[in-house]
Amino acid sequence: RSVVLEGFAREPIQGVDAWMTFVEKAIEPYRQTQHMLGPPSVEIDGELASVRTDLQALHFMREPKGKIFWLWGVYRSQLIREEDSSWLIQKHRLDVWGSRRE
């Protein structure tokens, strides 16, 4: 099974390898980032779980130096319990509430 990631690119991203390739390219414009997450809200229904986590992300731009990009939103994840009782993320989605460049 493979994770599906939505809301990060125009099309869903399928699988960890594709996700890592996307992230490496996506963070190139930033000198540093800080992602602050609210406490997760978890609902478990048997072998399935839904998680909602609020997000505030701060991105310090490489160029122009000193510029900042803010992003606010929520992560929504769907997980399934594995045979060994661990949880596997099946789907992870970013819903953007807003953004700001300074």
C-alpha cells in the first residue's frame, strides 16, 4: 500500500519516493522553515482513523533575502491499522486557509 498526498501540488502525489522528490524541490526557495502544528484531533473507528491537525508554517525566502512566506491551514490524514497494530497513513491532505508574503 502507498500513501496518497493531496493539496500540496496540482495533482495528488502517490508514494513516499514521489513525496520525497516533491519536497526536495519544493523547499529549494527557502532558507529555513518552521511548521507549528496544533494538537491532533483523532477519531478511531475500528481499523480506521482520521486525524486533523491545524498548521501554521513560516518560510524564510532565500531570495529576496529577508522576505517571509506564511501559510495557514489544516492537515487531514486517514490511517489504517496494520496487523502488528501500528498505523499506516493512507491519505494525507493539506487544506490551505490562507497565505501571506512579507
